[in-house]
Amino acid sequence: MSASNPPTEPEPEPRGRTCDFCGDLVLAVRRVALDHEYDRLQKAHRELYACSACFETKERQRLGLNRR
């Protein structure tokens, strides 16, 4: 290494997880896996994780609370 090219620090890894619905990087994600007649623990599937806003929207749809 020469004096004109000091070592560079690597870019820090982004903290958090990406929402599978909107793509935002967030510190916490949510997922419903088991609720009354809803069971995603026994069925093979791709797990999807949602930020709080997407989770609330998806949960209202799942529970039939959204008007269409």
C-alpha cells in the first residue's frame, strides 16, 4: 500500500430486513403463521415478511375487514 491510497473501510451492512411486500428496509418485520383456521406452519410455502404498514393492510384483508 502506498501513502496516497490509504485502506478504505468496507461499507457497513444495512441493518434490518426488507419487507417482501413494499421493499422497504425496516428494523422489524411481522408475519402471521398460526391463527384459528389459518395455519402456515404445516404447509410448505415461501415465507413472506411484512413491515408494520404492510402487515396491517394484509391482516385486514385476511380477516375480511377491508371494503372492496
